[in-house]
Amino acid sequence: MTLLIVKYSSYIWTRAANIGKIGFAGILISIFFSSCNKDLPACRGNCDLVTFSGDVAEFTSGQPIGNQTIKVILKQNTYCLLCSTYNVASGNSDANGHFEFKKNMDTSLLQDYHIEVELTTSDKYITRIAPADSSVGYLYPRTTLFSFWNINSSLNNIQFRIYSKTSLRLNLHRNTVIISGREYVDLQYYFGGGERSGATFVMNGANIDTAVFVNTAANVFTKITSSKFITADSVASKTDSIKCGVNTRNAIDISY
């Protein structure tokens, strides 16, 4: 367990709190409205037969994992409100965890687009932590991707490593006072090579003891950093960790 106290301005905290409350929904809306998928146009010049191949395996055991969904797209390089994307190829990893797609492409498209190879796991696996009861944006913790700006040999050795999913109960206990105007606790979760994710909840007189349920990775340490204002301009952050098993009752007590 580590404890860190940092001073913050009111503006930063207010902005962070607002992001915590609306950021996830905003991201989903942005994803929903910000792309226009089209089929890859027929190659009429600068043609190259491109191979996209690699393997999917479980992170801790290295066991190959089949039947995981892979898709390849071209995505615009610049920021755009209505982004244009081209569907290049899609399919599943085989019984040995291997996937391979071959596509005839106009390589000049890479002046304005880059390649994204995305994995969406089946429900037994996870790539990052998410609320256990998540319904909106349900696939978010089950996706991961690699981006490429050139056609080279790295496209033939794409290695996806995913985690067996398990559940974790966080028993949160508040033992400090709520600071007026700072009635929020920020939780950041991360494990191994998985991406960090976060959530914010509002404190009140009734939730001194709070149970939070998340889906996380099995057989690696999950780290949870909790941050709370202890004065009007100082935040105390503490990191706890737990190694969760599969099909077990994983729980951790965290005081803040």
C-alpha cells in the first residue's frame, strides 16, 4: 500500500470530477457518431497484396485462444468529427490462436489513413477493468488494437495477449470527512499490460461503506488507486493490490 498527498486547484478537480461523471458516456457518443464505415475501394494503382497475421494467447499462461474476433480497418490520420474508415478484413482466430488475412490494397491510401488491427474477445476474457454490471459500452473492456502507419513485416507478427476474466468486490470504507464541494472519490484500476481505467462516485452520508463490483484479470495483480480530498486543496491517494483467481470470491477492503 502506498499513500500520496498532492495539492490540486479547484478548477482541476472540478474538471476531473465532471469527466468522471460524463466522460464515459461522452466517449461512447463520440464513438457512435464519429465514424463512417465503407468497404475498401478496388485497387486501381499502387497495388500491393498485404498480409495481416498474428496470434492470440492468454497473457499469463501463453495458451493459444481461438474464436476471437479480429478486424482490420483503415482510419483517417487527422482529427475529424465524422471520420471516414475503410473495412479491410475480418474473421476469427483459429484453434491454434492464429489469424491471417490477405488483401489487395492501394498503398497510396496510407498518405491519409493508417491501419488498425482490433481484437474483440469473447465473454470469458478481458483486456481492461470495467464495472461488472456494465451494459452501456459493454464491449469496451473486451477490445484492444494495434495501429500501423506503414506496410512492413510487423503486420505479419501481431501478438494479442488477453486475460482470463474474473470478478472482484471492492469493499470501500470512508474514514475521513467529506470536504464540501469535493464530494467525489476517484478510483483508477490497472493490471499487468492492461490499460488503466477509472471511475468516480459521489460520497454522501449514507455510503460510508460501499461495495463496488468490477470484472478484472485473473492470475495477475490488480492495482486500485483511490484518491480523495482531505482538505479543500489537497488530495490523498492510496494504492492497494490483489491477485485474483478464476471462479473464486475475490474481495479487497480499501479505506479512504
